[in-house]
Amino acid sequence: MICLDTNYLIRCVQPGSKEADRMQAWYRSREPMIAPMTAWFEFICGPLTHDQEETARAFLAEIVPFTESQAREAARLFNAVDRRRSLRVDAMIAATATVAGARLATNNRADFLPFVSHGLTLIGSHE
């Protein structure tokens, strides 16, 4: 399972982008893709067209609500990385991926690297 960060959602609706190509390959191979509700919120804030939103949504098996289990995991991750304020939303996205047992696809690897030693798995650049 693959969890998509906001930037992946944004780029997947740009024809010919690396992200669009990868998502199409994952879709063809029946790799389930999910988006955290927090990433989906950031994505639909736009700017984007209705068609772009529908295209991104068509690839997703689920938009995962932010529940108590994700909140607890996000708090654990946030506290584990020295409570850096700039990582609050990233901790929520990382928590959604870890609770779901998914790998995170992101172009902001540096933002998520602090969470890797605490259980987050990032998509490799070759995947």
C-alpha cells in the first residue's frame, strides 16, 4: 500500500510528470493508494480544477480520516523528533502511513526523514 503526500497528489494531475507516471504504474499493478485526510485537505485547497480533483480521487482506494489512532501515532512521532513545530502536519501524514502499514510517496523526503527511524517507510526513488 502506498500513502500519498500532498505534493504527490498535486503532481499526479500534471500530465507527463514523474508522479503521474508512477501512479499510473502503481494503479496498473493494483498497488492500493491512499491519501491522508490532511494531505487531501491541502490538495483540494488548490488551485485545481474539478477534473483534476476527480482524476486524483480516481486513483485512491481511500481518503483516510484522521482518527484517534492516527492522532496518537502523530503525537508519538512529533515528540520523537523533538517537537519541531514545522513538522506537525508532516507527523499527521506520517502517522496515517504508519498506522495503515503503507509506504509514503513524497517529494519532500527531507521533511519526512526524521520519522524514518521511528517507523515510517518512504518510497524509494526507483519505485
